[in-house]
Amino acid sequence: MNVVMKKIFINIFSAGLMLLSVASASALNLPVKDVHGKLVYYYTTVKGDKLGTLAEKIGVSRSQLVEYNPQVADGVIPGTVITFPVTFDAKVLKGYYVTEYSVGNNESIYGVANLFKVPMDRLIEFNPGATTGIKGMTLTIPLYKAEDKASAVDTHEVAPKQQKAIPAGCFPYLVKVGDTLERIALENGMTPEAIRQVNPDTDFMHLQVGEMIYVPINQSLEPSEKRIGKFSAVPSPAPVQEELPVYDVDAEKSVEECVQEETANTSPAYPFGEPGEVMIQQSDIVQQQPLSVAVMLPFMLDNPGESRTGALYTEFYRGFMMGLEEMSHAGTPVTVSAYDTQGSDSTVSALLTLPELKNVNLIIAPDNQQHLKMMAERAQENDNSYLLNIFAVKDDSYLTNPSVIQANIPHPAMYRKAVESFIEQYADRVPVFISRVGGSGEKIEFTDSLKSRLNSLGREYKEVNFKNFLGRDNLEDLNPDSLSYVFVPGSGSRQEFTKFAPALKNLRNASMNHNNVVLYGYPEYIMFRGDNLDLLHQLNTTIYSRYLSLPDFPEVKTMAARYRSLYGEEMEEAVPMQALIGYDTAKFVITSLRNNEGSFSDSSMDYDGVQMGYSLEEVTDGGLVNENLYLIEYRPGGTLSKTRL
């Protein structure tokens, strides 16, 4: 039997589930699965299995079979799941309990590492010859440190709670951490009611880890004797107890940089997911050459819930899955594979040797500059292959690599578009630039660009400098009763905002025409809550931003409710919201790939999403860059609106 690497395959030609095989392993000649955080060999009994013949078939004694599976002591009932710890036949080598694994056809070192949840570096350490290929090899698998074996071999706690015949047309499913009825249904491409019908005695409000339920096999699937096993979507991170932080990517921070402000680096991760593929047969749709997307991110799944970086990327992928589900009903087949890079150079290097990545249409890369570079070079080597850079805001490889798509509008282009919209929107107002002496003034590049453009047009503007807090005396030369003003601060920080906004509010309230005092601001203002948010509305503020991370937008509320229903927890209130980036990105890339037969172009698609949009422009001698930018308008009375530039 062939090993299927632990990655997730989604074919959005449809929405059903087709299950892939897991390889037989070691002397027990059984497939391996993760149950309650432990690796076990498992076997589902069939009609005709007897205690003696079953022990012989598996390769154990009758006493060993009963010792680890007491449910078969009084007879073997068809459909009973029996398990053995992976360390069952292990020996000690270099301080680890190890077992042997005979490599099948079409297997990779990454796939074997994923199957046994062994870090790539450790597997290569025990099998140095594996770096040149593993076909036909028998690998030494380091399972656990020797002192950890006691806890590793205890499998009695994961013995299924139900031992009865599997209902016709179903397969057994062991409940894992974070599972809900809705999530299990989503993962397996069916409705919750369909699962309820075959599990009438199950209390789905109180599912327990290790509990066995039955899941109907989608009857529209093409049958295959090789397709056994279970599909698992990205696991839920452990709940976060503290107040969730707000990250600001618009302020030139990558995901990784934002996370590093909150936590120290975590250890390398283990591989991600269990085998699975979503597919359906639709006779009324003409079969076309399938397209492919590889999501290569550090999900860090060895410590789910402990890695902030992994949690953010996991949320992105969850949102991506939500977008895929909406795109799964018609169109050219698109296979999406997710890989955990583990934040490791060697893992990324090994992944990029996989045969299926040679012809992949699109790679979604992390913000790690080295890993992004490696993936971009691989994309450039392949025909009709692209790399989508969503997370590395400052990366400029799109300028020279024709295969790179930069998903974030670069700062020079962002400032240019914002300046031109400012000139048009405030043609009848006098701009007033305000800055605190000794303040951060980090927006000087934008304010200088705006002043330069105003000078070129012969437009009047004023400058106000103040110490500590902006006061009425700093504004005494302004007359909002006869002139209308737009105030432009030199900083987008919350701290600086609190030093000038109250004075502008007082000036506005004291004027006969309140609308003669308005504020123009920056992406960081999206993070404001409470009194500061109220001030934005009172000052009739307009800001520019790549993202629309606004919880009060109806579309965002709808997505938040859907996410909560699917995953049992809230989207993290960050700027931007990673789940919404994933959702919008899935909608864009799938449509664009389909419209362009597997490629992208500057006219591939104009997409305006829930949180972000895509409007690609070609770069001379380079790739493609997204020039989408929004104006977000905070109006008195608490209303919000957006304009797409």
C-alpha cells in the first residue's frame, strides 16, 4: 500500500469526500492514525474475522490481541476497531524507541515524516541516505524518546467506546479535540442531519475525544478499494484566555513581526493534517484539465494553540477553506494542497522536491523571506507557475521575478493613489498639516508626498506644530466659520491621536458649520475602539487602507457568524483578520485561475471582497502587483462606508 503524505487535498470541482489510503506500517502491517494525540496501528474487523485468524492476519499473538483490545475477548464483531500503539514492536536506538518502515511506491521522505509525526530533521538523522531518495528503502522511524514510552504505549484510553457493526454505507470516525457535529459534517462534505441519522444514540452536544461515531460515505463518489481512512481539516488551536491582540499589517508589519511582539519563537512544528480529497462526479460538467494550488505555511501543528504564528496561519487557512466551499459547485477542477513548512529551511527544501509541486499553478507562501525566495525560485523554474505573496508586505521580488504576485499594494503606489484621491476629494478645502514637536511623525513620507503634490498644483495649505497637546491657541489662525479645513496628522498612532483629536472636536463643535472641520487619517485608525472610534465618527474622518477589518460591516458580521458556526470559536480581532484574507484570497485565485486556464494576468479579475480586493497590474520585466486600495469613511452618527480606489 502506498503512503499518502499528510496534507489536505481539496478538489473544488465539487463538495463530496473521497478518502485516501494510509500505508501499512512496520511489522504489524497495519495503517497508522492519530487518536487522542497518540499514533496507533488500527484495523476494522470484517465479517469472517475470528480471534485466532485475526491475530495471525495482524501478526500478533491471541493474548496480545486481547491485552490491547479487550473488547474482542468474547468474540469479534464485524466493524470493531482494534488498535495497537505504534511502539508495539519498537526497540531503542540513540535514545529513541524506533520501528522500521518499508517504503512503498511514489512515497517521499516528507510523506513518511508526516505519517509518523516525526520532524524531518530527526528522520534524516536516523536515515542519512534518505536525502537522495527513499524508493525501496526500509527506514528507521524514531518514534519517542525512551523515557516517554510509558505514556506513549498506553492505548487503553483510546479504545473505541462503541463496538458494534458499522451501518451500511458508513465508515467509523473517532472524535478528536475540537470536533463538533457541524465541523465533522463540513470535513466530510455532508449535512449534520445525515450524520445524526446514522448515530441516533449519540449525544452530539457532549462529544468526547476518542468516541466513535459513524459517517455516511458520499454515494456520489467513485468507489475505490484503495480509498480508506479519514480526512481531517486544520485542527482548532487551544482557546486563548487573554485579551486578543490587534496586529497592524498596514503599518508595515508582517505576520511574523506582529507575533514576535507578543511571544518568543516556538519550536519547529510537526506535519499537518490527515489524508483526504474532496471530489464529486458531475456528468453535466465537461471534465477539464485540473488546476492546482499549494498552501505552504508554518502551521506549527506540533504545538497547536501555543504558537501565535501557527494560530494566525491556521485561521487564514480556515478562511481559505470557507472560500473554497463556496467555489466548489462548478467550474474547472482545482486541487488545493496544504503543507506545514514547520518554519524549517530543510522542510521547505524537501517539500519543493515533491513531484506534484513541479506543475502546481500557484504557491501561497509565508512571510519568511528565505522560504518565500526558495518558493519563488521554484515557481519561476516551472512553466505556468506563480507564487502569491500575501504576508511579506515589504518583499519586492515581484519587481524582477515574473512568477511572483504581490498581494499588497506597495507603499509608494499606496501613497500615490491616496494623494491623488485626497486632491480630488478635498478640492474645496484647505489642508492643515498638524504634528507634535518631538512626536513620532512616522507618516512624513506620505505628508511630504501630499505637500509636494499640492505645491505642484499651486494649492494653499497650512502647517500647525504643537507641544504636548494640541490646544485652541495653536488653531487661532484658523476660521472654520468662513473656510472649510481637512486636517492631516503626521502620525497614525493611537498615542498621537489622543493628543490632537479632542482639540479638533472642540473646534468642530464651536464652528457654525460642523462640516468645515474634517480629519484625514491612516490605516492604523482601523484598530480604534471606544472613545477614539467615537472621535473618528465625530470628526467625519476618512482614512486609506489595504483592508476593511471593520467588525461592524454587515459582510464581516456574516462571515464572523459563519466562522463561529464552523469552528466553534471567534475569528481573532486583528488587523487584518486572517480568516477574511483567506476567504477573499480563495475566491480571487480560484476564479482567476479558471478564467485564465491556470495563469494570471493584469486583467485576470477585478475582485472586491469582504476585507480586501485584488486589482492586478503588470510590472515591466517583473510579475504582478495588487494595486487595490480603499477609502473608509467614518461619518457622524456612527455610519461607515467604503470607496474603492
